[in-house]
Amino acid sequence: MKMDMKEAITTMKKEIVEACERALNHIERIIEENTPQNATVIIAGIGNTMGIPG
């Protein structure tokens, strides 16, 4: 779903921030559970990821 210009330049909604935090926690858990210690992990954000905290 594309956002309109107003959405693109305004503050991110609280629900989106919270969803991003949950997604980040999920990704971190998957990496910790499935990656050997001291391994290198690359996470590539494909698309518009400018507003994602992390």
C-alpha cells in the first residue's frame, strides 16, 4: 500500500512505531536462536525503510 505525500512527511503513527519495535524484537530473537556466536548477519531493508527505528 502506497502512502500519500502527507503520510510520507508527517510523524509516524504510534501503532506503526510499536509494530516496528515488535518486528525488530522478533528478528533479533530469530537471529539469536539460529546464528552461531560471532557470526556476521546482514539485514537488508528493501524499499522505503527510512522511518523504521532500530
